[in-house]
Amino acid sequence: MLDLAYETPKPKVIAGATGDWELVIGMEIHAQVASNAKLFSGASTQVGAEPNSNVAFVDAAMPGMLPVINDFCVEQAVRSGLGLKAQINLTSAFDRKNYFYPDLPQGYQISQLYHPIVGEGEVLVEMSPGIARLVRIERIHLEQDAGKSIHDMDPTMSFVDFNRTGVALMEIVSRPDIRGPEEAAAYVAKLRQILRYLGTCDGNMQNGNLRADVNVSVCRPGAYERYQATQDFGHLGTRCEIKNMNSLRFIQAAIEYEARRQIAILEDGGKVDQETRLYDPDKGETRSMRSKEEAHDYRYFPCPDLLPLEIEQAWVNDIAARMPELPDAKKARFMADFGLTDYDANVLTAELEAASFFESVAKGRDGKQAANWIINELFGRLNKEGRAISETPVSAAQLGGMLDLLAKGEITGKMAKDLFEILWTEGGDPAEVAASRGMKAVTDTGAIERALDDLIAANPDQVEKAKVNAKLAGWFTGQVLKATGGKANPAVVNAMVAQKLGL
């Protein structure tokens, strides 16, 4: 595992007219459970289906229809809890959360308030090498999603698509441990990464499959420490919730704006109202949506249609035994087994598919060399063309085969770049392509030596300069490589130059 002896990051401090202020942030992440069926019905969760085509009778709240729990969604919630080192509650229960939305056909949401399926956990958010924040998870509960209202199809009417209604969500609630906009974005990114590794949520923020409600408050320096000591939220100031954030960049901008808005109100002698707000990315500001509801406003009560959910410890143990290697463990292993830097390991473990690609290439080879080629050449080209790792034209086997040719000295670094380009555009077996294109390093040291001797004899002044300044010996290496059409091994040439010139 990674060394957890991290330095804690300092809180974000904003200078106001009357002194400094610190940010306190808590987050509620709504993560759509990766499942082919909804939480309480067998209706499909397929994205992009025709409106209202994935709606079972229970989703549409038809009279007499009763919910039936999808045990796979329960398993996914348990797996997520285990991935966040959280307490799994063997007994949990569903409640009705009553409120009216046009796209909520029941008039209530089946959720979990009093007895969630997952209890306290944690997420380690690394801000930079040696700097990390431990964000505590308060709970994870299962609930059903609402539908989608559409307002831009007709100037006088709104439409409702119930396809999303009843889709399983995990609401992951953090403690107010996040102290700045960058930390908030890093926390969401880390949580998304873990869920994607677990296969419990695809993390697609653009489609709303992972979205965040951000609670922001400001306080004077020292107030957060008093909260930590007493667990009295009164020290933290009045919070406002920014709803449905689905962009890391917008999350940071919204927090920054909202913090400054609250500071301006407080320094002007006003009072921050606890409310729900929305972020307008075009104007770069938050605006009021409604007053902030409390639990009693929703009139929660136990759902009469569902018995308490009881699971067995043996079942939890079985899920735990099948857990994949998670990002922090994989990063630590890559650094230990392949000698990667913290930066390289971070890049290669950011996405599971990229990590798997690297392992395939690095197996039995120089891990650092494999990392350099993947990060610099492969990722660089993929980014340039707007492709994902799953769309790479150069497979792990092809890249590995090319690195084998390099390791054997059969091709030079320059040839490898030319070969990579051919594999990218035309494909093929690296060894066969290299042979057919005449890509073969000059291994005849006699030919290299003759070319070098001729250079030394013809350039006595350059020889004297190189003996005074060894860096100038590179001129001879460059000339030999030029004379051999770039086919000579630079390392061999460098060694021979040093020997001939007595450097």
C-alpha cells in the first residue's frame, strides 16, 4: 500500500475586508449504480433509449404496483462501501421521502434516511506527492432516481421522460472535511476513480451518472478546529447547497464564487440564508433555487411496501474476497515493481484500462521504458486525436513487440518512433514491418569505427575542442549517426567516441 504518512494540506484562505476566512465543504455524490435493471423493477437502464420506453408499471406508479428490490444493486452498494473502507450494515431499511416533482410519478422517493446500507468510511485524496487529505464518509444509502423534465421542445409545454425514473443511485455523503475548491474537485475525481475500478458506477458526469451536491460555508480561522474538537456544526457557519454539479471545473468555480458571496454578506453585517442554489456556468455565479429543506420537511417515514433489508456477513465476505485491486494499491505496486515515479504511476493508474494496458506492455520488460512510451507517445497521440485508450490503433502486444526490438538493439530510438507511426496508421507485426521497411540498426562496430576514424582524421580542431570540453564530443556522435542514416546505436557510438578521444 501507499505510505500514508502524508502532510495535511492547508485550508483555502480568502482575505476579506475584515480579516481572513476559511472554506468548509461537504459533498453529497449521487452515483448511478452500474446495473442493467432498475432498483425496484426489471426495466432497462439503457442510455439513449426512446423517451418513456424503459418504464415498468412500478416506475410509473401505476395503482397496486409494488417495488421488488434488485439484489444486484444491493451488491454494488456493498462493494462500493468495501472499496471506501466503510462499515457495511447487515440490517438497513427504506424510507419514503415525500416531495412533489413533475418527473417523480409516485410523489415520493424511496430512499434510506434512518438506516442506510453503508456506514462510515473514508477516501484518501492525494493533492500532490506527500500532500493528502483524508475525507471521512458519513454514509452511503440507496435510493431511486427521478425522471427528466424537458423544457426546450415546445414554447408553451414541458415534457417528461420517465426512463431514468427508478434507476438505482448511491448517495455518498461526506463529512465537512474538504477545505478548498481544488480539494473538492480532487475528492470527486478520486471517488469517481474508485467506483470505476470497482465497476459499481461508470462515472459518466456528462450524462449525469455521477453528480455532486456541494455544501459550502465560510468561517474564521480556528473555527474548524473547534468543530473538530466538539463536533458542533455551529462553529462552521451557515451552509448553502449547490445542486447537481457534473463538472470538476464548474465545481471549483462554483465554490469559489459562493464562498466570496457569503463573505461579502457577512462582512456587510448580513446573515447567510440556508438555501439550495444552482450554478450558472455562463455567468459564473450561483443563484437561489429554494430554501434549504431539512429532513422533517420531507416527512420521512418507513416505506410500508418494503421489509427491512437483511444481508448475511458471509455474503459480504464473499464480495470482499472478489474485490479488485484499487487505485492506491495499484499505484504503490507499480512504483515498487516497475520503479515508476509518483507522477508516472498516477498517470498510468488514473483509468483502469490504461493501467491494464501498461501492465501488458511492461510484463517481462523495462517498466520505466514502457511507461515513457505509453505516457509520451501513446497518450500524447491519443489526446491529440481525441481518442480513449480503448480506441488505440496500437495494441499492447504491438507496442511490447516494438520495445523488444529496441531492447535487442535491432532498431534505434529514431527507428522506433518511425515504426510507431507505421503501426498507428497501417498496423502490422512490429518485427515484420521493421524487416520489410529496412529498419535495422547497424551492429557492425567495424563500420562504425571506420566512419569515426575518418571523422577524427578530417577534423583535428574539433578533436582538440572535445578534449577540452567533453560536451562537444556529441558532435562526433551526431556525425556518425548521420553517416549511417541514423541506423547506428547511439549508445555504442557514444562509447566509441569517448574511447577514441580518451575522454
